[in-house]
Amino acid sequence: MSADRFHTIVTTVENKPGVLARVAGLFSRRGFNIESLAVAPTDDDKFSRITFTVDVESAPLEQVVKQLNKLINVVEIRELAPSDAVSRELMLITVSADAGHRKELMEIIEDWRAFVLADNSDQIMLSFSARTARLDEFEECLRPFGIAEIQRTGRVALPSLD
Amino acid sequence: MSDNQQISGGEALVKSLEHEGVDVIFGYPGGAILPVYDPIIDSSIRHILVRHEQGAGHMAEGYAHATGEPGVAMVTSGPGATNIVTPLADAFLDSVPMVCITGQVPYAAIGTDAFQECDTTGITMAVTKHNFLVTEAQDIPRIIHEAFHIATTGRPGPVLVDIPKDIVDPTNARSAMNWYTATDADMELPGYHPVAEGDRELIRQAAEMIRDAERPVLYVGGGILKARAADALRELAEMVQIPVVTTLMARGAFPDSHELNLGMPGMHGNYSAVTSMQKSDLLISLGARFDDRVTGKLDGFAPDAKIIHVDIDPAELDKVRRANVGIQGDCRLVIEGIITAMRELGGTEVQADRSVWRSTVSGWQEKFPLTYEQSAPGEKLKPQYVIEQLRDGNPSDTIVASGVGQHQMYTSQWWEFDHPYTWINSGGLGTMGFSIPAAIGAKAGMPDRRVWAVDGDGCFQMTAQELVTASVENIPIKVALLNNSYLGMVRQWQEMFYEERYSEVYLQERVPDYIKWAEAMGCAAIRVEAPEEVSPAIEKANEINDRPVVVEFVTDARENVFPMVPSGATNSELVVDPTQQHLLEGEQ
Ligand SMILES: Cc1ncc(C[n+]2csc(CCOP(=O)(O)OP(=O)(O)O)c2C)c(N)n1
Ligand SMILES: [Mg+2]
């Protein structure tokens, strides 16, 4: 899976009911695969931001953008190729942490600079934010300990500063 | 009405429609839309009561096709709304400007599975250019103005406005609003900016490609009609002397009688139209979208052609076939730009020599004209013969609306379309039952013009009840019913591709009795079975103007539409009429 397959599209949309359904419906009926999707308010309450990652092998990026542009409630679209963007994703993860493996686990947490959000004798809850690929790697590192629960946000991105 | 006067949302809705210049609404009342039907009584707008909401939608489409003005339909919530989904999808695929008002349950009841509630905006999201759920009475004038703006600008299309009952019901406090006349300044559409003007540098590049092409073809689609660009197209075609093909959606955009017109391309296109595109070195696509019914198998479509693609919708550029020059813009403005650029480049004197191409194309035209065999004595009528008689028995500005099937292809092929906006059909969705309501809508918009619907027996049985509407509302359309007792187009596919195994395509010849049925609906009715009766029956039908007329032509079920590109084949594998098949040797 080459990293370049996934492009980030950042859209500014009108903050109206049903807008997310319009975007999601467009993707499904045109056969575009969404890899991840993040929705959040912006500093102007008239608008929201929908950021998604699309698999450009599922559809030409150009068509995705042009079709999105036809949605009346989509106000602005920015495409960010992996090379031009700084992107991050957030993960919350609860791992088993019994006494036997606790020391080893704490070392990994320190190495990866994850944050401990909660801790009881059996489990530790962590937050970790990084590029999507790093999240995948971190998840693999933790897997042997036993992952009880995991939630990821989908990536968000901004253009790089040159 | 003066601004700031307090009225109800229902009155505001009707006032807003009047303000948009609406003169006809095709509609059907019901619980949720009831409050709007009260102010309709006092309105200057004519309301035409249909017999099924699908009819209202297709009438609005027919009206829009014929007049160029947006068609308006109004129906109730739930089943009223779901019944109009087909026309919305039809208008969406054929880019027909239309505004559909639907009633909705009261705002507070939305989401509770209330009586006749359905998620109308959710259901129609995929088949409208845009839709609105109005939540406040105060927004009605603005949203109606936005709806008409969106429906008619850029690439036209259907827009639906869903209106909860409480905000139009004068007995409900939520319906009180201060009237204002909405203008463009009131619109809140930050994400909608259609572009009409084409890029000048791209236009210059296109002009250079046209100058240098040796085997060019103008590939003209429905966008020419939407842009009202027929005159500009003719000026360009005559200036550069390039042959023109007009797609099913563009019949009439360029006169069939013009020597440069090769007719319709595509699955049932003329040999010379299909083949000239196949062999061309430059396709100048104007308001067309490389539909699969035109391109055949895409890999083998016009393999040597460079592409100039002009479309108001940028998403059409490079969607199907990559363009060498893709220009986003209004077809009329871009064609005018190309004409100017051609002149600046030195006019037609500097064009490539196309004498070989011209003679090749006219060779095809002579060798492979459209053809059919006349019926032998005692045989049933040939459908092509009926269309030829209709064509010859009517003035050239007659408006023709067709259903979907063999009769549609025969009409497109054999009628001579010499004027824009005389051909109305369902191209993209291929909706059986389109013709009768579309013809009624066209006649309502153009009462002084003669309007014929050409229908199949299968199609007729889907929407014939709208002839009751036509009788009662005094909209005297004429219907040519080509009764071959079959779902003919499906029968043709079963004959050609399923070893003549006919499955569920026989409809019966005498049941229903179309004459009795037509008469019961208030129409005059004539049955024609012999060739010599065809022309007199058409003449008689044309003399009856106090009610609709149905002429049933009993036609030969064995007849098939040729030429034909079998589905999945490339356009080079075009099958011509059996009598011409032997001429193909050496051509392909
Ligand atoms: C609503 C709808 N259902 C099914 C079809 C598939 N279909 C296309 S043409 C056709 C037959 C049309 O029969 P008729 O109206 O008798 O026309 P003919 O082909 O015989 O001229 C059918 C069933 C369709 N286009 N539309
Ligand atoms: Mg039939």
C-alpha cells in the first residue's frame, strides 16, 4: 500500500443539516472510497470543515473534487497531496497492563511519547497523535499486550509551510 | 403586495412563485400541502390538476423543454413526493430546469414516522441538482428565489423545496412572516458560482486545432439547446464547413435538412454519423457528455480523434474521455469565442484541406442512408412509414414528444427536425411513459403550437391517464400510438441477443381496446391498420382541436431498429439494415 495512494481533501461546507449526508451520498453513488473522514466546526459558526482521505486508486482525484464542487453547500475545496501537507491523526487506546508486562509497556509509551490518560491495575488508556502511518506502527507495537479498545479520529491536515 | 406586510407562509409561497414569473403549476393536493392550495385559488397562476404525480413531473419537464422556462410541479408529502422521484431523476439526467414543491409533515413531527411522512430531501438528494428543507416561514421567498436560480443557471437541473405544513398553515403561529420580494442580493449561496465565460487561451487553442484538422466532426449534445446556442452553432458549422452530428438530446439543434448534418450518432445512429466520428481526427464536442449510448465500447471509440470538449459543467470534462482541450463555459459564448478566434487566425482560407474527408463522408451518406422495407400488401404497417407520414403531414415547427423504445428511435431517425425545441424525449433515464405528460406540458407552455406525442403501447399503458387531464384542462395534444403489441425494444434485444427466446414482452393486441379507452378519457380516437389510411387519419386528427386525439397505428412487431451497435461492441461493429449489410464489405 503506497502512501501516495491517499490524498487529503479539506472542504469548507455550509453548516446546515444534511450536508454530511450529501457528501457521503456523493461518495457512495460515484464509487469513491473514503479512507477516513473527520468533521469539525470552524472559527465561523456558519461553516464546518470536512476533511477526508480518499484512495485515488478508487477514482480519479480530479473527478472527486469536481463532483464535490457541484454540491451547492460545499464552499471551498483544498486538495493536499501527501508531499505538500502536514497531517495528523489522534488515537485513543486501552491496553492490558498486568504486572508482568507493565514495565515493558511503560518503556514503549515513553519511547513513542504517548500520553497516559488513565491507569488502573489491569489496563492503561493512552492518547497518541501522529501521522497515520505512525499510528498504525504504534498499534502494532501494542498489539502483543492485548488491545481492549481503540478509537481513531481520521486524519486532518494543513498545507506545509515552505 | 408591499414589503413588510404580514402574511402566512402559504401565501408567501404562492406570491414567490408569481414573483418568479411562474404561469403554470402542474400539481396534486394532499394533507401536508393543503394550506398552499388555498391561496392558489386567488392566484394568477394556472394550476393543472394531474391524475398521477409522475404526470406532474413530466409535464413540468415538457413545459421546460418547449419553453426554456423552468417547469413547476407541486405535490403533497409521502406518496406524493415518492411518486415524483422518477421525473426528478429524468430531469436530473437530461439537465431540465424544474422546481418541485413538496409538502412535508409539520416541522416538529419530522422524524416521528408521522402520517405520510417520508424523508423527501434524503430520498431525492441523489436525483436533484439541489434540494431544500425550509424550516422557517420567513425563509420562503429567499429559498424559492434560490431554487429558481439554481435550477436555471450553470448546468440546469431539478431543484426540490420541501415545506413543512406548520409554516404554511395560517392557523399556526409558525406560519406568520413579513413579506419581502426576494432578489439576488438576498441569496445565501456561498458555494454556488457557475462560470459561463470560456478561457480565452483555451478557445484560441481550440480554434487552432479546428484549423489544422483534416477529418473533424462537430459532436453536438443537448447543452447546445440549454445554452440557446443553435444560431451560433450554425454560424460556426457553416463558417468552417465541418459536418455535424446531433445526439438524441440535440435533435433539432442543427437542421436535419442542412447539407452538413449527418444525423444522430450512437447505438441507433446513422451510419455516416457513427462512422465519421469513428474515423475522425478531431471531435469538437459541444454540450455533449460522451454517453455510453453514443460511444459504444469506450476503448474502441474514435481511436484517432483528438478531443475539444466544451461544457458548462467542468465535471463532464475528462470524465469519460480525456480532452486535448477542455473548456468550461456556456456553449453559446464559447462558440462565439471560437468563431472570433478563427477569424483572428486568418479565417477559413488557412484551414487544412478537407476535400478527401468531405467526399468520404458524402460517399457514406449515399451508400448507407436510413432505410426500411415497405410492407407487402396484407402485412401490418411499418412504424417507419407511419413516422414518415406524420412528418410529411405536419408543419416543421410541430413539437414532438416521444416515449421510450423502438418508436422513440424511429421518431428520432425519421422525423426531420429543422428547429430547436421541437423534439422532447427522455434520453438519459429512458423513462417509459414520458411522452403523454411531456406533450401536455409542452402544449400548456406553447398553446399555439401543434404538439404530437409518439408513443408505444407499453409506454401508453404507463401514463395514459394524463389524457384525462388533457381533456378536462382543454390541452388538445395529439397522440400517435404505435401499437406493435410488444415491448418492442426489449423484444428486439431478445431476438438479437437471446436467440429469439421471447420472455415477458408480449402485451396483447386488442386488450386494452385503445379506442374505447381513449374515448372514455374524453379524446377523439382513430384506429389505422392499412397504409392508405395513415395519411387521411393524420389529416383528420389535425383537424380536431377541441379535445385530445389518439390515433392508434397497428404496426408490425417484427420490425427492428437499424442501424444498431450491439451493446458492448465498438462503434466500428455497427450493424446496418439487413438490405445494406452486403455493402459493408471493404468499409470496416
Ligand atoms: C419505466 C421503464 N421500465 C422499463 C423500461 C425498459 N424498456 C425500454 S424500452 C421498453 C419497451 C417499450 O415498449 P413500447 O412502449 O411498446 O415501445 P416499443 O419499443 O414497442 O416501440 C422497455 C420495457 C424502461 N425504459 N422504462
Ligand atoms: Mg410496443
